[in-house]
Amino acid sequence: MSKVINIGLAGFGTVGSGVAEILAEQQSMISAKIQQPFELNIVKILVRDTAKALQHPLVNESQLTTNWEDLIHDDSIDWVIELIGGTTHAYTLVKAALEAKKPVITGNKALISEYGAELFALSKANQTPIYFEAAVAGGIPIITNLRQTLSCNEIKSITGIINGTCNYILEQMSVAKISYDQALKQAQELGYAEADPTLDVNGWDATHKALIISCLTYGFYVDPKLIHVEGIDTIQATDLVLAETLGYSLKLISKIKKQDNGAIEIRTQPSLIPKSSILSSVNGVFNALLVDGNYLGDSFFYGQGAGKFPTASSVVTDLITCYQDQATGEFRGFLPFVESGEVVAAELTKSSYYVRLNVIDQAGVMAKVTQSLANSDISLSGTHSPIDPSNPDAEFTTMVLLVHTCEYGKLKSALNTLQTEVKEVTQAPVVLRIEDV
Amino acid sequence: MSKVINIGLAGFGTVGSGVAEILAEQQSMISAKIQQPFELNIVKILVRDTAKALQHPLVNESQLTTNWEDLIHDDSIDWVIELIGGTTHAYTLVKAALEAKKPVITGNKALISEYGAELFALSKANQTPIYFEAAVAGGIPIITNLRQTLSCNEIKSITGIINGTCNYILEQMSVAKISYDQALKQAQELGYAEADPTLDVNGWDATHKALIISCLTYGFYVDPKLIHVEGIDTIQATDLVLAETLGYSLKLISKIKKQDNGAIEIRTQPSLIPKSSILSSVNGVFNALLVDGNYLGDSFFYGQGAGKFPTASSVVTDLITCYQDQATGEFRGFLPFVESGEVVAAELTKSSYYVRLNVIDQAGVMAKVTQSLANSDISLSGTHSPIDPSNPDAEFTTMVLLVHTCEYGKLKSALNTLQTEVKEVTQAPVVLRIEDV
């Protein structure tokens, strides 16, 4: 006996049509594999342009509507899938669906980031679940695994490469030796970057995902204002070359970490990753998350972070979870699961660092630099001064300092002092974190 | 309102005590995280040596029994965890538990491999589930993900490194340049290999896991006799060096693949993996599975393949799944989900290959070798003859042939012909598959 679920699908773009196609092709296989007999029918599709939607072979006219309220007021619709994106209409729709006690499945990262707290409260008040596997890291099932297979672990840290656009650009700069602007242009031509790539390259897209992951890991909402975020838009080719020379890859890393005192650290920055780390093997537009659990040790999840079918596959995963949760007859929410928690200010977060200085090449500069840093109680694990063989008498030289683990604020302050004290330091230092993974 | 589940735990060795410790430490956190209020109580523990078990601070005398039937006939016991290992007592216990309609959670790979078909049938007949996440790849949640997050995908292939002992030995041979015997001894000293390492190093441990994964992926049971299995016990250091030179890592790979005609290919062999593949980064005793799904593309799962807490963590994952499945009031089995399927004979499986020959170094040998292979319709993509600079006039030389994709049986037959036709080939060729991952 199959249980029939009627679905209202909002949005029939790339991902929406992908969901319809997967359900049409795999319905019976899914049911056989998970050994639960259910039938998911898309009975209503909300679109802006009905003529365009009708070009799709799976769509017929009776399914289509341009009025979002049709998904809410039609009592035959059991669940709502929201794939229209943005935070205005999507917010209105999801709120109305939860109030009408229709479970919601969404792939909308912006919506969850911006209205998560409100929507989860509404979800709880109405005992109606909201799922969002597709909102974070596309095809990587990190949400489902955090809630299921990782749930008995105290998570010490999660280190993620969760913006494929940035990962592609950095890789191209490193491998193909092209500039940031060239790599960005290439990413745009290949469809890996938006026409306006700001949110990707400034680190905020990754940070929105990190915030969602952090909430699910530690159970409370975090104010985005507390987060230290840097993008890749100021990365220079020379740092990629130097990182390589020193045995590192340069990646945009989002870090979520529980400190010994229980406070949570969240940050997104271009960071150096040892070549020996599995994270260093994440190339192209792939995403990955390295999870350090107290029982499991390192677990690593890797897959496509975007794209029609990887994302649609995650929506279908949520449909399955929704079916199973509903079958218990009990509401099962996500958040919050602890009252509140502390977030560490960016200045107090610790790591080791790569610092690149541009200095006037004079006798005694290295001594002045290292003495100034020593006075500020900054300890170095190594230095590296590449020499340009074709120009041994260059006026300026590059000096890379590898800095032992210390607070970020302390390093920044020491570097400010350095710039004041040592006039041979001609530019603001480039500071990149080194991740010990 | 917490639902209380009483558990009978069979076996209190490394993993069993780990499960008890995780439940004692994390019970309330798990319930908060998954937002389902339940309490798991270990009310009875089956041991051989009660005095030894009593040394553990979580154990009290009233819990202990040395009679397995106490777990079955005690009506207050809801579920049974089987961690005694082996296939005699474990089989009797699991069978009795299913017949008594007590859900079973086991970490026993041998049991599932050997008696899977019978136990799954019994499970279905009694509408009582059996779970086994801990039986495959320790802390990697591959079973749960195959049944949930990957279930809408048609799986094209799974490429696994699923024996940590072999992976450690091969890595040490490659990195530390030690012999197979030395590396095995080291693995034994570190507790990574058993005193009798046969099942690990001959490839059968990995194959048992691959068979379970294949069943869950394609839905039918496979006769182990149909599988092509080679271990690492005959691997020579020279092949690790040559693989490295050619840009490959040498790993023990288990491959599960659906061919275009729908037939399933399963095999375990030492294989060459391109350095650029993420599988090449899997070092030490870690396990990993690269899953190629029709919608998700490449998904990669990586983690500890053995050990007390990673394995115990997987047992706890199954306890959570069991709770959720039970809450629906409906039985949810695993297998089979298709009536039957075809398995490809080893001789008909295809890949590209690395073939190493030892030949007498005479003029014209390369021509004879390549002509003989050409006559057998074997096509080469490259050759490599390393030269020993200290001995340019050596009597014997090594010749590596990289063979284009062809059937394994065809290559073997061609190499037999080669050995008959070309007397300068002095030893049986070493044949390793090259995996295109």
C-alpha cells in the first residue's frame, strides 16, 4: 500500500525541474531502496512564466499556477518545496506554508541564514518541519549527517571548502598561473561564477553556509556580525606561488571550532592548508567538509557544491527524511537545541599565520623586523625570502614570516607596530591563516 | 516525555564498552540534537568473564549474564546489540533475537557476509529490523548514506579503500621504503594488523565489505565465488616505486560497478590510482569510498575504518535509526530490493593495466614483446623502461607496459602467449589494474 503525498513545487528553474525529473525517473527505485512504499506527486507548480514551464515535457497546464496562495489554500497539497530563491516571496510562502501546517523543503540558503531563527520558531509552534539539505554545500549531505550519523559526537571542529567559485578561481590562479581577474572571467564564462560574483568572492556565501552548519552543530543561532570574514578578491598570485613553495595549498576555508572553554569560533578566510591534508586535494568547483568528532576522529565529506542534479538530489533526500519523520506522527525540529552559547570575537581566535612583507632590501632589515615582532611577543617558526636570480640587487624584496599560533588581534597589533617602527616595510603586510588540518 | 528503550548488549570488548561509554556520556545531547526524546538503557550485558567486565566503572553486577538466552527471554529487553563477533554464537543469538521480534544492531561483518540472505529473510518474516552500519568501514556512515542521501541516485560505481591494514602497509612500503614483511610487522606492532593477518592482506576482508555495499547498492545477493580477489601479499617494492614514477599511487581497491548492460562488476585488487584523484590522498589506516551517482556525480566519504570509538559511534547511529524506524510502527528492511541480477565474470571485466615484465636485455626484445601483444590485439598507451645508471649493461631489465582498456581475460591470455613466444620474458608478468578515478 503506497502512501501518496501531494507536493506543491514553488519554482521551476534549474533545480525545480531537476527535482521533477528525478521523481519521474526514480520514484519506484527510491521506494524500493529505502523499503518504504510512498508516491510523491507534484500536483501544483508555482511559476512566473507558464508558457516557458509548459515547454518541459513533464509539465502539464493543470499543474501550473502563478499565484503562490494556490499552494497554501489547496487542501490536497501536503508538502511545499520552495525553490524560488531570494528572501521576499520565498519568505512569505514558507511562512504561510508552515502556518498552514504543510512541511516545507527548501534549498534557499539566504532564507535560512536571514530568517532561520524566526522560521524554526514558527516550525516548532506549528509542529511542522522545515528541511534545507540543499541549502548548504549542494550535493554533500552534511545536514542529514550532522543530524544522524554524527549526532553522538561532540564536534571539535569543522573545516570547510564550501564555495566552489572561490575554489575554482584559486586553483586556476595557482595551476594555470593566471591573475585573479582572468580566473574570475574564466569562472564566469564556464558558469561557475555569477555575473555579479560579490557574495562568492567576498567570502559571505561561504560564511552563510558556515553559520547554518554551526547552528546545527552547536545548537544556537549566531549573529553574523561577530564573524571574521575575508574573501579571495585581494589574493595575489605571488602568495599562491609562495604557498606552493612552502608546501601548502591556498584555499578559502570556513572554520567552525569549539574552544576548550566551550565558546564557538567561526571564520572564513583564504588560508594555507598543508599539502598532506586531504582538504588540499579538493579541486575545481567541488566542496568538502572535514569534521573532527570526539569519537569518529576525522570524517570527510566531499562532493559537488552546486549544479542542477546534485542540488535536486539533496531536495529529494529531504523528501525522504520528511516522509520518515511524518510517519512517526511526531514533530521533529532542528533548532535551537541549546539555549544560547558564546561566540569568540575574531581578535581572540588563534591560529598560526603566513605573513608576507615587502621591504626595502637593506642590510639589517631582517634584524629590525624580527626584533620588532619579538618585542610584541610574536614568535616565528620560520622565515622565507625568495631571491630573484635575475635581479640579485633588487631594491625591494619579499619576506615571508611563518608565525607560531597566537591570537589574531595580537598579531594585527604587532604588525601595526612593525609598520610604524620599521620604515623599510613599504606595504601593509599580507596575513593568511595556516590551518592545522 | 522520553521513550525508554531497554537494550541487551552482547559482548563487552573494545566496541561494546565504547557503546556503553558513548551512551553514558552523550545520551541527552543525542536526544537534543536529533530532537527526539528517548532514553537508551543497557539493562543486560552478555559476557564470558563477569569479573573482567565488572572492572569497568559503568558495569554493575545485576547487568551481567553469561547466558545468551537471558537477552532473548527477558521481555523487558527491547533491542539486542550483537558485538561478540564470529559466526557461531553470534548467529544463534541474532537469529533468536529476530525470532523474538527484538530489533538487532550488529557490527559483525562476517555474520552479515555469510548469513546475510538468511538473516534478512528472517528479519522480513518477523517484521523486525537488523542494522549493521558498524560492520562496514567502521566510522564511515556508508550504509546510512546509501539508504538515505544516495538513494535517489543510480550508482554507476563505488571505488573503495576499505581495508586500513593494507592501506597502511602499502603506504609504509612506498614512503618509508621498507619491504612488505617489515611493513606488516610494523602494522602488527601498532595494532593495525592481527597476529594472523591473512584475511586482511589477501583481500577478502575488503571483499566482504564490498559484497555488503554491492547488495545495498544494487539490491540483490552476490555469490562471493564470482568475485576476482587479489591481496597485497605479493606486492613488490619495485612496483610501488614505478607507480610513483608514473604518477600513480598503489592502493588496495575494491570496485563495484554497474556496466552499461546492467550487470554488476565487483573486484578487489591492488590498483594504480592517479595522483590527482582524491583517493590517492587516503593514507594510513583511513578508509574511503568514492561513489559515482548519476545525479550527484562524485561523492566521497572518508574516515576511520576501525577502532573502538569510530565503530561504537556507528553502532549508536544505528540505535538512532532503529528508534526512528520503530517510531513509524512500520517494518523497514534492507534487502533484497530487486529479484536478482547479473554479475560479470572476472575475465570479462575491463580496465586499463600496468604490466611489469622482467626481460633479458637484448636488442629487439621490445619489438618482440610489442609485436606479440599486437598480435593478441592488445593496445599499449605507453611503455617505461627504467634504467639503472650504475649498471647500464645489466643482463636483465624491467619493462613496464601501460595497456589500454581491455577485458582482463583477454590480457591474461595475451600475456600467456607472450611468455610462450618471447623467451626473453623471464618471469610471470606483474599485472595491476589502473583505476580511472
